[in-house]
Amino acid sequence: MDIPYTVKPRPDTGLYNAKVGIWLFLASEVMLFGALFSSYILLRVGALDGFWPDVATAWPHGLLNIPIGTFNTAVLIISSVTVVMAWAALKVGNYAKFQKFMMVTIACALGFLCIKSYEYNEKFTHYVIRLKDGSAVTGHLDIDGHSPRFWTLDTVTAKKLASVKVHVDVPNQFRYPVGMKRPEVSHEGGEHAAREIKTSDITFLQAFIPATGTFFAIYFTMTFLHGLHVLAGALVLGYFTFFSKKMWETDPERLTNRIEVGGLFWHFVDLVWIFLFPVMYLL
């Protein structure tokens, strides 16, 4: 027995079943991400005034890699274009071109995830260090030429290190909002300045992880959840790319509809990132 309305639209909605289903599913996704974005806005508005490196007492600014985030945005936008082109190729009966466009879409999705993994790794080797004099710095630890991950002050103490070498972040236009005066620094050139900090002067040392502060907690929650959606979408689209030949030969319209539905989900994933990038990276 065939399931009705898998190809032809329903008379009551004017849509075939899968399209009704995807719109209902996306409605639930809007509620999920809407709640997260609302939580972020409330936390951001209610935070103390202050910027990097006051990441423990105020809302930080400029601790995310804006160029990488911008590049990832472009990657997702390209993938949204190619998934539409893949659907259009099926509409005109060109299965080979469909596969080519879909492979570009999947490559963009995997590229996005790889870049995000690199960015995560960079956060795990980036540290917030607060000192007894009330000042704070952010930067990368240099332990015998290596950048360790997930160290804390207890780790430094357990290793009996009298001091730690830190490549301290130097203030630049990305770390302070427009209109805020940048502090004067003696270091000229480059993004980091080497500094030796005594262990006895440190009161707090932790990588950029969710436990470090509210900002990082919501950053990792939202970007990781979005990354799971990218991975899920890539798996579904990849399945149709490489295992849909038989369906194309027996029921091409049904395959076309499935790609349209997958494309709608992919556009939603892209749209979430287009909102996520400016509010997390730029504001």
C-alpha cells in the first residue's frame, strides 16, 4: 500500500506530507533556538559594563575569532546556494549535476565543522589569568614550547612551576567596541606579547571553557548545538547524494521533494548561524 500525498499535494494544505512535516519540525526548532537567543539577550543586557579582559566580572568582548567566523559564514551561505542548485538540477532531470552540487554542499558542511573544531581547539589553549593586584590578562600558555589544554591553577601548582610564560593578547580594534578608548601598551606589532607571570601572583587560571564564565557557557552551548544540526543535515543530504539512484529511476518526483525538504532544513541551519555570528562574535 502506498502512502498518500508523498508526491502530490494534500487538498487541505496544498503541500505534500513531507513539506508539512518539515515546517512543523522547523517551528519546534524556532522555539528551541528562540529560547536560547532570548536567554543570551537577557544575560547580555543584564551583564556589568566592561570588556576584555574583564571576563570574570563583566561581559567580554573580542575573545572570539572574527575572521574565522566570517569565513565560516561565507561557507554556509555557499552551501545554501548549492543545495538550491542541486534541487533545481533534479527539477530539469539532470541527476549528474544534482550530485555535483550536493557534493559541494556536503564539502562546505564538513569544512564548516572542521573550521569550528579548529576554533574550539584554539579556545581550549587560550586562558584567562587573573592576578592578585586585580588585573587580568588573556593569552596562550607556553610550557616548553607547547600550548597545554585545560590547565588550571591547580595544574600549575601541582607541577611546581614557579612561573608560567604567557603570550598575552595585545589590545586591538577587535577587542574593544567602536568609541571605546584603547589602553596604551608598550608592545608594538603582533597580536601577542610574551610575559613571565609568577605562580604566586595568580589567583585564577582557566581555559576558555564553559566553566570559565557565562559568556563561554552560552557560546559553547549554542555553537555546539548548531554544529550538531550541521552534522545531521550533512548526513541526510549525503545519503540522498550517494544512495538515491534507484529512487531517481523509479520515482524521481519523490526524490526531488525529499531534496526540497532537506534544503529547507539546511536553509534553517544557515539562518541560525547568520543570527548567531553577529550576536556572539560582533556585539
